Amino acid sequence: MVRWAAFSCLLVPVVLVVYGTSYGGAAVATLGLAAVTAACRVLLRYSEKSERAAARVFAEDALPGGHRGRHSRSGSGSHRGCHGSGGISPHD
């Protein structure tokens, strides 16, 4: 995408000069196109980084076992290592 934008930044001034626009007008058009291309490139990179971060968060939330983070609990009233059934286990 950016390659086509760079190509058009080079092609447009040539076409403008061929069709009778002054060199100054073609230079202004080139600078404008270059500025728009640079801004689009920055926004595209920002969007890609945001998309990757969102995908990473989504993947972490979708892990089996309901992994919710480093210090979180898996549910209300649950404790690690506690059987909670109140019955006698075979080890008792």
C-alpha cells in the first residue's frame, strides 16, 4: 500500500508538468501528497500495533481454564487446595 503511495507521489508531479502545470504547482502537489502519505503510514502502523495488542488480550481471555490474570481468583468462594465437599476422602 505504501509503495503505491510513494509511486503516486513520484508520478503525479510528472503528469502535472506534462499537462502544463508549473513546476512550482507540481512541487506543492508533491509535498502535499508526501505529507498525506506519511500521515497515512503513521496511522497504519499505529492501527497494526493496536490490533496486535487487542488480539493478544483476546487470546489471553480465551485460554482454557478461565485464566483471569496473575493474582485473580477463579470464582467466588473457591480456594486453592481446599476440597470443600465436607466428606471423608480416601486419605483420611
